[in-house]
Amino acid sequence: MQHLVYLHGFLSSPQSEKAQQTLAYAKRHLPALNVYTPQLPGDINCAVRKIEALVVSLPSTRIGFIGSSMGGFLSTYILEKYADKFDAKAVLINPAVAPYELLADYIGEHQNPYTQERFTINPDSIKSLRAFSSDTISQANRYQVMLQTEDETLDYRLAVAKYSKANLIIEPGGNHSFEGYTQHLEQMFAFLRQ
């Protein structure tokens, strides 16, 4: 793996704690690794365009992804869409499986607390999310999925069902931010580098 792309969750940013912990680990242990932490806009179509532009611009076909929550959903979309174009693996942290269902309750205007970006979720946003959803996983061995059972935002069982043949790490307790994240970084990077 020559490149790592960290995709943050909804209403988050590269300044989030997990993103910063990931960057610090990579800098300390894998200084030659190119790490990208794009700030994803609230508009899902713009976010996907930004990720795709980044991915297709990378000179190497060996890419690792770490995606948290909505970032896990987007990592899955990219891996499935470009499965025949590059060799990639992803670690998904409490990934959103059906964000179009969750965000149906968030119709209206929002503000990202990190960037102050204002954006609107409307019925077209929900339709786009459905279009980006991958119903099946083509190569389950490319995914490691980290779940905590007390995630207060997402039902971890949805991810267990969708990624049933992937490398699942299910911890009792925890929360949506994934408690003890740094303790898993060594193993996560080892998976991505296999």
C-alpha cells in the first residue's frame, strides 16, 4: 500500500480525533506512506466527486481506505465501483449501511461544527445516497469491519449482515466514535498492507 485515504463521517472532518490519531500513527510508523484526509462537503454528490477525483489521480493502484461511519459507506462505494481498476482494501469503523434511511430524519439545513459549512439535506440527497449504496460486496476479503455493539447512532447488526463474510471485529459495549480506537491501529494497518 502506497496510499491511504481516511474518510470521515457525517458532520465531521479531518480534524476529528480518529482522523488525527490515524495521521499520527502513520507519520510515526509509516513515514513513506502518502496519507490523504479530504474534507468532505455535506452535499453527498460533491463528496463522492471529491473522493473519486482524488482516487483516480493517484499514481499507484494499491490504495488503503479507513472509513468511519458515513466514511465507511463511501469507502464501500468506491471499492465496489472501482473493483476492477485498482487493488484496494478498507477498514470500516462502525460503518453506515443504510444512511439514506437515517438521514431521512435530517431533511433541512445543517452546519458542520468543524468547518462551519452550511448545507441542506433534501429528498434528492436521500435519492443520491440510495444510488451510491452497494447491495452486495464483491470481495469480502478486502474489508475489515470494526463494530461496537453499543453504537448509539447505528445498529451494528446491519453491518454484521452486510459484511458477514468480511473480517469482522465486534466488541461489546463502546459507542459510535469507537472507544479504544488507537489500540487497533497497528492491526488495522497490518490488514491494509497485506
